[in-house]
Amino acid sequence: MGDYYFRTSDLSVGYNGKALIHDIEINIRAGEILTLIGPNGSGKSTILKSITKHLAVIKGDSFIADASINAMTYKELSRRLAVVLTERIKGELLTCWDVVATGRYPYTNTLGLLGQEDKEKVRLAMERVHAADLAERDFSAISDGQRQRVLLARAICQEPEIIVLDEPTSFLDIRHKLQLLSILRSMAKEKGITVIMSLHEIDLAQKISDKIMCVSGEVISNFGTPEEIFREEIINELYGISEGSFNIAFGSVELPPPAGEPDTFVISGCGSGISVFRRLQKEDTPFYAGVLAENDVDFQVAKVLAAEVVTEKPFEPIGEEAAARARALIDRCSRVIYAPFPLGTGSARIVGLIEAAREAGKLEETDKVFETK
Amino acid sequence: MSSPKHEKGLARVRYTAVFIGLAAAFAILTVWNINTGSVHISVGNIARIIFLRAGDETEFGIVWKLRLPRIIAAAVLGGGLALSGFLMQTFFGNPIAGPFVLGISSGSKLFVAIVMIVLLRFVNYVTSWMMVLAAFAGALIAMGFVLLAARSIKQMSMLLVAGIMISYICSAITEFLITFAKDSDIVNLHGWSQGRFSGTTWADVRFFVIVVLVCFVLVFLMSKPISAYQMGESYAQSMGVNVKRFRILLILMSSLLAGCVTAFAGPISFVGIAVPHLIKMLLKTAKPILVIPASFLGGGVFCLFCDYIARTAFAPVELSISTVTALFGAPVVIAMLIRRNGAKS
């Protein structure tokens, strides 16, 4: 067990003595990033609040370097663990500097006066999150992105071993999300600070985390590395996605495919088809796609949006069998859309399909397809 | 844009200026208050009376028995009231919380009425100790009800409504007691409930100066957890504050201050809300380590000023102190509410 820096043992959390989630087992090493993912109201915040001692645990305990959090005083805990919470700070007439400086609280004297060293640490923390220029600004008058960075600076200058963040990226635009997460990342890797947080953006969770915990229902459904957790069936089940799908490779979501008998066939490759597929999906037009090698980037999107995808094995020339299937489907359609892509030696049969479609008067090229709209 | 260093220097200048200004106002008002009244005494005589303890016997009596205790009462109790208001605003995270608004003064009044009307039938006299105890108990009980309401009510406006309701209930019971009271008791109670700094004895002074100053020192020593608490309960806890214990301490201090002031000077309105707000506006910061001493000083200045008006505006008739504090305090509160709403929309 000594191997793990932070762990929970037999932890049950909930409200008013009633366990909401039980048997929570977290094991992470120092400097790792653990992200809790799961649908709204699944109890991510409840778990975080129990770890930070804001909520009394129902059963079990958490340990920082084998020291029990249950047994720790708030004061002891404050030197090891800092938080960034979702709750709004009510404080009026506080400058951002004042807010960050409260992070020095566990280290200052009875009156809370900052020493020279404290001031230096506040300054460094603000620089670290690129918020040095905000120092004298009124905390209530800055943007959400700035506020989140200032609160992170506050947590940093508390010099914790662990930082717990509850949905730190909510309300942030994409640039600020990335900025915040990369600060966390470098903090964890350079300073060995352990990060535990909850995120809504599973695509970001996949990219930043060392460990992922799936929270939904009474027990933790999955805990492991992103490679172990980010499988389509796990994610779809976790969020109860029945309409549409989550694409693991892209970390993106797709809406459900259009229903009905397709009358359109899309010939594409090397990514030329993705925008066509999405366009057709928006127009609620069902379609076939092919012939795509299974390692073609178009395949990732086509497999969830197309009624049927005609495929070939990776790194093989398009074979007779696949071409025949494509021809059969094209015969059923009145419209063939060709999204141009480099046709190499392996795609000789695709050239055949295009020619056949052109002769039948079904062929449209992408630049012309959506022009009239 | 000016550099942060420059702005920090400016802030320091501002803090110093505010404190010097308050101290100057305090000194001027004190001299003014000693100096004015139905009997005119020259400054030279006053100085001799105070510092050399010599002079005309009537004048000596007026200065030592009437004017000085009254000035000390206005200064110290006013400061205590402002401090109590600041603590309640911190506790409820609500800018217009204060002993008067939340029904705490009414609770004190009820218990003082019980002592003055009911208890006096069984004993010959009541000491200031008993009055303070009664007022404090009343303050705590009323505060208890407000806290109970605050547990289930999170909205600021509803909390105030709860406070006002508690205040009505206390007033109703007080009125009920008055119905069965002797005329002399009614006069006493009415005089008390109008709020006044006159009639303060040196025994009173000794008592409340100790209570209020001890509270002030303790509150000042709490300025660090208070600053953490301003960030919200959860953050305060994550900084190592034992929030449960701190909340109890905070409420005890503010009730003790409000109870003590109410016991000696009666319920005085608006000082608790207006002064901390004015001070924060002047300082342009809410840092407790600055706001606590400045509010204490400011409360004294405000009450000295109001008492001066109460004594002199329609001399020889004296106004009750609440009349004057409301007149000057209420507009501040209105201005504050408008500013806040303006800032939000």
C-alpha cells in the first residue's frame, strides 16, 4: 500500500448518514492526475467533498501518504490539501491578490499578516497561472476564466501535496479550458502535486488524466487508466448514451444516424468524407459509405453515421468482394456523392465505381453537392 | 495602467488617511461634546477640570458626572454596536444584517422589560449586571431563533423577514407585559427603549468598557479566521478553520456586544449596518484586520456625532439617539442597496 500516495479504503459517502456510493477504492501515486467522470448528479461532488473533509464520510477512510484524513485536524489537512470549489465566493471588495493571499492562511501568524516570503509565494503562484496582471483587480469584476485561474493560484500558494478541483472547467471557453488543464498537468509533473478532479468534458479527461474513475450508481463502475476506461461500451453505458455515440479515437460525440432506406452512396477517403457524412446527418438523409479501409480516418465517423459501410482490411488494395458489395449498394441508390481524395494504386476499383456512377448519371462531386444551399 | 506596486502604495496611503481622519473626527467630536450643553464651560476650565481635577464645583460635577460618562458611553457603545453589526454581516454573508434588523435588539428589550416590570415586583432594585445579563440572554435567544430560521432559509430577503417577524413577536410580548405594568416602570422602559447615552454612571462605564474592549480585542484577534470566512464556509474550512467552532464564537461575540450595548443604551438602530458599510467604502477593502478597528472607531465617531445632534438640535429638548442614528444611518443603507443592485444588473 505504501506504493500509493493517496488512497481510500472501503469508503462510503453520502448525506445524512445514508450511503449514496459505497466501496470506493482509489489508489493513486504522487503526481498523478485522477479524474472523476460520470453523468450529472452521479455523486462526483459528493466523493470530492468527502475526500476534502467537507462532508462526513459514512464509512471508511482516505489516506494521504498513509495518514488518515479522518484523524487529521482541519489545520493539518490544510497544509496538505487545497481545493478549488464550484461555489461562488461571496466576498466583496477583495482584490485578486487578496483572494490568492488567503492561500497562505495555514502558514501565517495569529493575525494573518503576510511576511516577505509569503508575498513572494503569492506573486509566484499568480505568475504560474498567468494572472499576475490581475493582482489589483476586483475579484468580483473579472471573467469566469480569470476567476478560475485566480482560484487555482490560491490553491497553489497553499503549497498542498494534493489539489482537489470540482469541475474546474465549467463556464470556461475552450481556450481557457486548455490553459487551465495544461497548468494542472505541468504542476503535477514538475512539482509532483497530486490532482483529483471532476470533469464534464470526457474528451479532455481522456487526454489529461493518469487515472479515471467512472461514477454512476451505487458503486464505482470502473477505475483505471484512460486506456482501460475509454472503450466505447464503457463510456456509452456510463452516460447511458443510447442515441448517438462517443468516438474513442476522436474523443468526440456523434448524433444518431438518420433512419430509413438510404438512397445515397458516399465515396470518400483520407478524411474527405467526414464533413459530407455530418452534412447528410444534419439533413436527415440516410446513406451508405465506402469503400473505406478500416484504418481510414473516414471510417471512424462513417461507422456510426452510415447505414452501412463497405470496408476493406487495412493496407490492402480494395478487393473484388468489397467492390462488388459497393456496386450492389450503388445500384440501389439514385445518387452517388464523390468526395475527392488521392486515388492510389490500391484504389483502382474505386476509380471503376466512380466511372460507373458517372455513366449512370448518378455522380455528384462534393464541391457541387452543397453549393445551392 | 498604473503598476501594482504603485496601487499598493496608494492603498496604504488611503488606509492611513482613513485612520487619521477617524481619529481626528473622534478628538474633535469629543471636545465639542464636552464643550456644548445648557451650561457653557470654557475650554480652559474643562482642561483644568479634567486634567487637574480642579475648578468650579458645579462645572466639575457637570463635566465629570454628566458629560464625560456620556461621551465614553457614546464612543465605546457606538463602537461595540458597529462591531456587532460587522460580525453579523460576516456571519450571514449579508450586508444588511445587524442587531436591530435581525430582531436581536427586540429580544434584548423583551428581557429587559421582564426584568424591569416582572422582577422589580419581587426585588427592590436591579443592578446593571442583571440588566446586562437580561439583555444578553434576550439577544442570544432572539439570535437563536434567527439561526434556526437561517438553517432552512438560504435567501437573504427571507432571512430578514424572519428577523423582522421575531422582532414583532418580541415586541408583542413586551407590549403585553406593559399592559400590566406600573406607570413608573412604563416610563422607565420607554425611556430605555428609546435609546440614550445620558444617565450613564461611572459604575456602568467601568462595566461596559471592560466588556466591549475585551470583545474588541478578541474580535480583532479573530480577524484572520474572519477573512477566511469571507471567502465562504467551504474555503474557510479548507484553510484549516474549524468552521463549527468559529461560527459559535462569532455569534457569541456579536450577541455579547449587541446585548451589552442594548442593556446600557437601549436599542439603537442603523449604527450596526451603516458604519461597517461606510468604513468599507472609505477603505475600499473588506479586510477584517483593517475594517474591525476602523469600524470600532467609526461607530464611536458616528454615535458621538449623533449624540451631539440629539443634545443640541432642539436644546433644551433632547432627541432620542435612535431618532438621529436612523436619520443619518437609513440613507446610507438605501444608498448601499441601490449601489449593489446597480452593480448586479
